[in-house]
Amino acid sequence: MRFLFSIVLAVVLSGCAVGPDYERPEAGTPTQWEASLAHEGNPSSLVDWWKQFDDPLVAALIARAERDSPTLEQALARIRQSRASVTAARSTLFPNAALSGSRTRSGDHPVTFEQTVSRGSLDAAWEIDLFGGSRRSSEAAQARLEGSEAAWHDARISLAAEVALEYLGLRACQARLADTTNDQISRRATEKLTAYKVNAGFAAPADGALAQASAADGATRLLALRVECEISVKALVALTGLPEPELRKQLDVRQGKLPVPASLAVDTLPARIISARPDIAVAERALAAASAEIGVAEAARYPRFSLLGFIGRQSQTIDGLSASGRIWSFGPSLDLPIFDAGRRAANADAARARYDEALGGYKTAVRRAVREVEQSLVRLSSAAERESQAKLAAERYDSVFRAAEQRWQIGIGSQLDLEETRRLAISSRSQHVGVQYDNIAAWIGLYRAVGGGWIPEKE
């Protein structure tokens, strides 16, 4: 009865756990966005958002990158490690049992005395979790597992955004390259016509030098853009894992046309990003794990109580005489800390400091999330107007350049005016492409800022 009572008492006592019970802290987010919301802030799902682009290659390249991404493979490996850690942490809550066996022979000299001892037993040990150290350790491992799963989603979102931005940059480069190629053809033609005029005495040598300088400047721009486009192709090869010839074949379609997404909307409440950004979930789960580890460190300062025992059989032979029988042992074990020069207390203080560090990281992640959404909204606030104005400017400057070119060809315009209007037209076209790129990049940034459609399994 005393034995049963001690076990029941130990189990009852194990129901308590030292250390704080974790509660998610207040995020401290504002009640509304300060920047204006795109499309009136009507909520819309971000799941499969990449398929909303008018270019199907965007989604195809992202899907390919996800299938062959070393970054995602690393994240998955960390998830497997965390799952193993959870299993290991939970195992300490249960008794351990092991079978053991041995056979030994010994003798004394000079007296002839030999003995053989054979033994087999089932050994068991169970540390009663009186102060919840094992349970807190399990809580910490579970929180880190959930954090590693959220980190995989964060890596997936970041990879998708990186592929989309690189692809967007390539198409913008191709658009500028096409304009620059046509411009270079025109510059070379102007150079030849000017040379004829100079040789015929109808134009000053300075005009010829200006035309040659303009052609050389155009060639420099063209070479620089070709290098830039090639670098973007190499980057997409590295991100997607596609063989370069296969990728180039896919890129031949829609040369120089920027992918345009359908409209994207975000909710009006900044607090929603707390549950819609996996990087914030990573920081929050790290905070939960740090809180549980305070309990682990605190429990180490208290006594440890274990139940130890074994049961088995043993046979012994001495000079031909044999005996065998059952063997068993059972009893409690108590480990009572008395003096450790402050080591356990210091470990508890360090655990609290790590919690404070994790809390700071969580608050930083929340503020960064709000900032990124606000910045994306600011970039998009005048997106349509900026693009329409840039397009209008490019069209008008092209008209001015064509008119100047016609006047120059019939001899009533100057070479200086022609080159001036050419530079204005090139700059305007480049600015229009740049505005298009910035607007689409801002949409991609907003997709990333609001969590990329990730929905946590637990709230």
C-alpha cells in the first residue's frame, strides 16, 4: 500500500509545472492603414495569385523553382529535425525500459576456483516530472516545430517573389533592349547620311562628328543592356533549375512584354497580417519556445524524483555447483540540489534573457510587416496615373522625334535638334518601362508583405 501510495502521490505532484504559461503578446499594430488602400481595400484571396498574371510563364517558372529549390529542401530538412526533437522531448515523459543480459567467467589463483554468472533482466526507469521540466521541454520542441513549418512557407513565398521579380526584370530589360536596338539602327543610318552630307559639302564636319558620337553612345547602351538581360537569364536558370536552352526556348515567347497581374486587395485591418505572414509566425513560435524553456531551467533547480527497478533471472556456477533464481529490485531515487555555485539560477536568468530577446525579435517582425505593407501601398497609391502619364509622355516624345527626323531628312532641320529629340524620346520610353516595372514590382512586394496567401493551421 505504501508503494502504491508513493506512486499515486508522485503522479499527482507531476501535474504542476514551474515557469510562465505562455500567452501571445499584444502586437501593438495600428487600427488602420495610414496609406490609401488599393482598390478600396476589398479583401481577396492571395492563393494561386501568380496565376492571375496575363503571362502563364510566371506561374510555371515559380512552380518549377519550388520543385527544385535547395532553399526549400533545407527548410524541409529543418522540419524533419524539429519533428524528431519533438519525439525526443516527449519521450522523457514516459518510463524507459531495456533488456540486458550478461555472462561472465572468473577464477582465483593459486587456488583453483572458477565461477560462471549468467544474468538477464528487464531494466526500467521513470523520472516523475514533478515540476514540469519535461513538459516544458516538449512545449518548446512543439513550438519550434511549428516555427520551422512556418519558415518553410516563408521561404516558399520569398522564392516565388524572387522568381517573379527576376522574370519581370528580364522582360523590362528586353523591352528596353528592343527600343535601344531600333534606336541604334536609326543612329547608324543618321551617321551614314550625315557622312554623305559632309563629303558633299552640305554639312559641317562637326555634324559628322556628332553623328558618330551618337552612334557610339547608342552602341554602348545596347551592349550594356544585352549584358543585363543575359545576367537575368542566368539568374532564372539558377532559381528554377531549368537547363538554359530549355529556358531560353520558353522565354522566346512574349519577348519584351512585361507580365501584368490582376488586381490585388488587402484587408483594412493591420492586425490581420499577424496571422497572414509566416515570418511573424516564426518569430512568435520562437517566443513561445523561449517561454517554455524558462520552465525547463526553473525545473532544474528543484528536486528530481525517479523510480528505478529491474526484474530477471540469474544463474551462477561455482566449481561445478549451479544455482539459479529470480532477481529483482525496485526503489525510488531522489536528486536534491544543494550547492552548485549559482549555476542553475544563472541558467534560469539566461532563459529569461533569451525570452526578452525573442520578444524584441517578435515586435521587430510585426513593425517590419506593417512598414512593408504601408510602403507597398504608398508605391501603388498613384500607380495607374503614373503609368498613364509616362505612356503619354513616351508617345508624344516619339512623335516629336519622328517629326524632327523628317525635317532633318529634307534638309530643314539641324543635326543638333535631331539628336536632342532622340535622347528625349529614348529617355521617355525608358522611363515608361521603368514605371511599369515599379508598379508591377510594388504589387509583388504587396503580395510578399501581406503573407502571400499563407493561412496558418492554428490561430
